[in-house]
Amino acid sequence: MGDYVELPGVRTWYETDGAGDAEPLVLLHGGLSTNETWGAQRADLAAAYRLFLPERRAHGRTPDVEGPLSYGDMADDTVDFIEAVVRGPAHLVGWSDGGIVALLVALARPDLVRKVVAIGANFRPTPEILADPAMLEHMADDGPAMAPLRDLYAAASPDGADHWPVVMSKMADMFAVEPALTTAELSRITAPTLILAGDDDMMTLEHTIDLYRAIPDSQLAIVPGASHAVPMEKPALVNTLILDFLTKPPAPTMFPIRRAGPERNT
């Protein structure tokens, strides 16, 4: 089911799924994509949680806004969405840009966040973290590499297919300078967080490990044989990792180092 909610920043399309009395889980799609990209996760997650799937400004069925796009504004929209629609703390599962937004919400409003799963997320601007900087050369709005995302946009956007180049330009401007988080800022995230990525993801493994190390209560999952599209490529494994993290307390490990705590040296 889908509907619009009037938020302070933008009229936002969202969908719901799952049992109404279950814990809430907000799914945050990737950049330049739509809720359709969660197709391989939706049924498994809806069996355990009440799902909320907002589409961010200039994505899917949610219209563009005047002026530039920013992760900060998208995080503010998400906070407004949680307060207006979810009406209480929720788990956040975000993929790519959605993972960035989830981290920003966890920083700004820890009272609204239970746990975070950030899939293929980065905390520095795209030019700094790409495993292959040449990827930027293939992001022309009319290029073949962007065709799948362009088609998703054309099928859903209330602004019409002709608005795609405008959105692409705004997103490219945002990617060039955002996000701009520091490890010191990330260290203030208090929500338990799972950092998940493919072993051949768009950002370097070193950057993903830096993200994991910066968040105090975090876990790391690197999925073998997978790229930035890991939720589509390895859905059964990804769904298991998400549900295991969200539903179970951390299991004690035999030889903890990072999680050993101060008593280890006493």
C-alpha cells in the first residue's frame, strides 16, 4: 500500500508492509532509485517487522524541490517522516545513499533510532572513496550505464521523464562534496550498527573498514562475490545478516579484542 504524507520539506510518497503490531523498520533506498529495488528484501523483512518505505525528495514518486539536494535535507525529511508516520523509534536499514541518511539520522536523533544497517554506505564524498575513480566518467544522465536508473525514474516520477537530467545534475553536485562526516562525528553514534558491503563494492574496502571502526557499537559484514548491488546479488545471505543483527543480541565471542572492554587489561 502507498500514500503521500505532507512533510515540512516535501510531499513524500511512502509504502507500508508487514504486521501492524510488529516493531517498525524503515527501509531507505539507494540514490537515484526507488522502493522497487527492495524487492528481494521486502517479504523476508515484512515477516518480522512493520515496514515503512519512504521515497526521498526527487526520487521515485516523491517530487523534486527547488534548489540543491543534500543529505542533510534528506535526513531531516526522514526524521520528519519517522515522527509523523512511524511515531516512535525504528530500526533503519539503508542502502548506499539510504545508508548515509540512516547514519545522519542516528547522529541527529538517537531517540528515534533502535538499530542501523548501512549497506554500501560512505561517509566522505564520492571522489575520495571510489575504488575506481573512472566510474564518474560513466555517470552521464543519457549514458547507457544509467539506463536502469533512468527507466525507474521515468516510470515513477511525478515530475516526468524530462526532469531526469535536472535531478542527475543536482545529485552529481551533491556527490562531489557530500557526505562530509569525520570519524570523530561518527564516534557519537550510539545505535548498534551493522556495516555491510560487497567485497567488490564501489567504495574501497579501506573506507568501509574506517566506517566500521569509527562507530563504537558496530559490526562488519563483507559479503563475498558481491558488488554495490549486494542486496540484489546475494539476497538470501543479506536478509539473514540483517535479521540476525536486528533480532538477536550480540553473541559472546571467545577471543574478543575490539569488544573486550577495559577489563581486558586489568
